[in-house]
Amino acid sequence: MRQDIKDRERQGAHLQRAVADLDALAAVACLDAADLRRRLTTKLADRQGLLARHPQQARQIVAKLLDGRLTFTPRLDSASGERAYTFSGAGRLDAILSGVIALPTSLVTPAGFEPAISTLKGSRPWPG
């Protein structure tokens, strides 16, 4: 009987997370593009000012926006003939978009899609 209650509570918490995630996704679907552009422009301008005034913190901010390293490749500028660099790398937008767009932090698997092995008692190969 006690296990049934725990299972129902776990299932209820699972459903609450799923509903919260769906609410966040619905909010994204109703975004006002003009308002989003205005808020992002304001936030980026604030960051740009901070980067210019505080180079030490700027390095930390840029490091948080990068996912790995940047690769710089030397090249000759075809228009001017001057030496230039092309850089490439992966970036992360979550730090910029936080507070501007509310995205779900995780997605919950709908009930019934869990792997069958997780529901079997004693199916784990390790103790515990």
C-alpha cells in the first residue's frame, strides 16, 4: 500500500514537471518578435558596455559564451590584399537568452515511454 502511494506521488510530480515544460513551450510559441528583438538588443547593449568597461570580466563572459575553443585561420583579404583572420567555433546562447525567453530546463519523458528495464525490480547489475 505504501509503495502504491509513493508510485502515485512520483507519477504526480512527473506530470507536474511535464505540464510546466509544456507551459514554457507554449509561452515560446506566443513570443512577440518585435518585443523579443527590443529586449535582446537592450540586453546585448548592456553586455557590450560591460565588456568595454571591464576587460577582466569580459574575458569571463566570453568564455561562458564559447563552447570549446576558437580556431583562427590566417588569410589574405581579397579586396585589400591585407592579412586577415577567419575564426570559427561553437557558441552558447543560453547565457544571453536567460531572462529574455523562458525555456524549459529539461524535457520529461511521457509516462509509458520509460525503458522497461527501469521498472523491473532487481534488474540492476550493481548492488543497491
